[in-house]
Amino acid sequence: MNDDKTAVLLLRENPSKSPDPYKMAELRGLANAAGYRVLAEIHQRRDLDHRFQIGKGKIAEAMSHSPKKLIFYNALSPGQVFNIQSEFSAQILDRFNLILEIFATRAATREAKLQVELATLSYDAPQVRNALALQKTGEQPGFCGAGAYDQSMYHDIRKRMAKIRTELKDVEMMGEDRRQRRREMGFDLVALAGYTNAGKSTLLNSLTGSVVTAKDQPFTTLSPTTRALEIKGHKILLTDTVGFIDDLPHFLIKAFQSTLSEIAHADLVLLVADMKDSPEILRRKLLASHKALWDCGVTAPMITILNKVDGIDETEAAAKMEGIEDLAPNPVLASASSGQGLEELQERIYEQLQPLQEYQIRMPYTPESLSELSRLYETAELLQVSYGEELVIRLRGKKEAMAKIQGASLSEMSTE
Amino acid sequence: MVCAVVSARVSPIFIEKINVVRIVPHVAEAVDLNTVADLTVRACMCLPGIVVAESGDFYNQEIWRVKCILGRDFKYPETLAERTAIELAHHISLAGRRLIIDPRER
């Protein structure tokens, strides 16, 4: 943690709602993940202060700790940002800014960098427009007005956003092509989804034996990471994705559309939940995950992996499962780090995936047929190959892989 | 306006069975929370289970308040299946309105 990065956390809660200690704990976790040293945490239960979001006295109290930044849980309007900055000369962040800051430090691929830039610009655009409007207050034509440079700033942001959106659209199209190609190669696509820091990357490593970076901190994974896995002859590609978080703003989901489409177009979704959380938090995180999955447009079947069960006893696990049974389809208790329950999970994945169909293909003896046979050895499970007057192949495979043969019109194909 | 009710049995992600679909047309001078609540109570009459509705439909009121107004168990959508059921009701309501509306007003 950087000693220069100090912050005071501020949270305003609505007096008509019951206090929620989880909000501050989550904000603290995010601040630590972004590398801030938290000097103080300030709560206030009051109605919204339209000028400063929280009471003015509370901001003065926060400033007395001399932090580098003030971090608000509540979303700040452009006007509130302007007022706090001009009144207290403070550098401020709200929760969305903080998430974006974490994303910016972790983004490693070009796609992730573009997504973070788009999300940042989507957040900044209305702020810049408002700042410009405030700057222009009381302006007289020709005197002390905002110059052409200031005027064009907002339009420049919009242009850049349009350019990034076009680039991300291309990335999304490439992703779609890639998924189609993978299906034609006989793979089933399975996506890992869930609340941030639920243990998705650790689970990917345990299931596939790979060494993807997995840490006990939120948003370790930003770009999708795919690894291969085979369960009883089913060739599977398991994709790890970015974690969800409560109250994700719509623009952030839109910016990460190309990444989230990996979940939306998967054949099976593995929803990962952290069983070490208290029952209320576990339920809340699953609710947030269901909302995010709905926003992604998921229609695939789902398995809920109740991860990190090695730290709790059976009675506690059973009680927690009972509390979330309406939110957890096909629950499986597992522990990615100890390997507990992974065999049952593999069995459940196998049951949920579409069974491979058996086909019989007849092909004449041509060089194309033989190269097709060689491809089929890679993409399907060949049960029998007869070299008679013509080539007769009996195999088990995916519909998409068979469609490619049909397209090439090599010979008639019949389903058994 | 048209209120559509879908009475369904749901699993966490899918609608398992649709028991009843009911469409209730209503004409009102203005729409407010009382009008919406009355219409909801009338439309859900004799249907068992918990009433689930979009938070916007009840003016983002807290759940306990809506429960008191309706006089029966209520919640906002939580799972994928509940959201699908609400979307289904929205589609039915819109289609119903288009069907019964005076063609000159279309």
C-alpha cells in the first residue's frame, strides 16, 4: 500500500432505512484494493444535502485528517463535485470513480484498456458538460466566456467514445466468430460468473490445472481468460470473467459488454458464491449477481457453486444453503483451494451440458474426405470408421461441428 | 390502462409453469399509487403466492410499505425467473392495450 495514497471514507445513509454496515466495509475493501490507506470512516444518517451530498460539517471533519482524497460511497452529481472542490479544495472520488481507478490499474489487454477508457469517458461526459455550463453562468457574449477549446472538450469526449465503441464492437464481433469457431471444433462453452472476489479464478485454476493470476482482492480478473477442460469425452472451454458488484452503474455494464457477452452466449454458466460470507451478505451478493446476469441477457442453464466451504462446518453450510435456495439453481458445495466437491461439480457440469449426438456420415474416397476425416478426429469422438466402397464414419459430436461437413456438401449425413 | 397478471411457478432461473394469465383494463383520470395498488389488488384477487412487481410500478416505495398497502405478501424481483415473469406480464399488458384500444387512438 502506498503511504502517499491516503483517504477518508464518507457514507450518507437514508434515515428512513435501517443502517447497513456492509456498505462501509465494501467501500473500505475497494479503497484498500485501489491502494489507499484509510485514515477515517465517517457515517451520517440524514436526508440528501443537495449541495454537498453529506453534511458540510462532516466534510470539514474529514478534511481535518488531511487526506489526499475523500472517497464517497454515494454517487456525486457534477454540481456536488463542483461545490465540494470549490469549498474545501479537496480531491474527491465516489464509489464508481474508485471502481474505475481499480479497473484502470488492473487493465492489461487492449480490450480492457478500451473498456475502462469508455467507462471513464461515459462518467466524465456529463460532468464536463455541467462544469462547462457552470463556467458559462453569467457569461456575456464576447466577454469572459468559455473559449472554443473549452466548448470543444465535450464534443471531443463524445467523438472518442464513438471511436472506442466502434473498436469494441469489432472486438465483440471477433468474440462471436471465435465462439462459433470453437463450437465447430466441438467445444462446449462454459462461463464462470459471480460477485467479485468469490474465487472464480482459483476455481478455473483448480478445474483446469492452469496458473491464472488469482488473489484475495476484488477485480483481479478484468479480461476473459479461457482454458480447456475435458469431462467424460466432453471438450469444454471454461472462461473466467470480470466479477460483479452491487449497484453497478448502467454505463459500466455497457462499457464491459464485449467481456460480458462471454457469459451471455455461453452454453452453461457457473455462478460462484462465497460461502464464508454471512447469510445476509451471501444473499445480497447473489441478488446482485442475478441482476447483473439479467442485464447481460443470460438464457443458458446455470450451476451455483458455493465456494470456500472448507472454512465452515456442515451445519452452517446447510443453514446457509437453505437461506439462498430460491437464488441458487443446482447448488454444489465446493472448495477451489482444497479441491473439495470438484468431482461432484464436474459430474453436474456433464449432466447440464447438451448430450453429444451420434451421427453416421458416408463420404466418397476423395482427398477432401480424408482431410475431413482427419479434422473429425480432432473435433468429435469417432466411434467407428469403415473403409468399404465408401468411407462410413460413426461418431459422437456437437451439432455445430457436423454443420460444417454439411456446408462442404461432401456426402449425405444421417442422424442415428 | 391495462394491468396484466401472470401467476406462475418459478425455479431460480426458469418459469416452470404458468397457471393463470389475467388482463384487467381500467380507465382513470390520473395514475397514482392508490390507483395502481387498487388495480393490482383487483387483478391478483384469488391468486395464491407472493405478488412480485417492478419497483417503478410502485413508485420505488419500500417493500414493507407496499405490503401494508396491498394487504398481502409482496416483493420486488430478485431472481432471473421472476424478472422473466415480469417481462412476460409487461408484454401481455402492452399487447392487450394495443388490442382493446380504440383504433382511432392508435
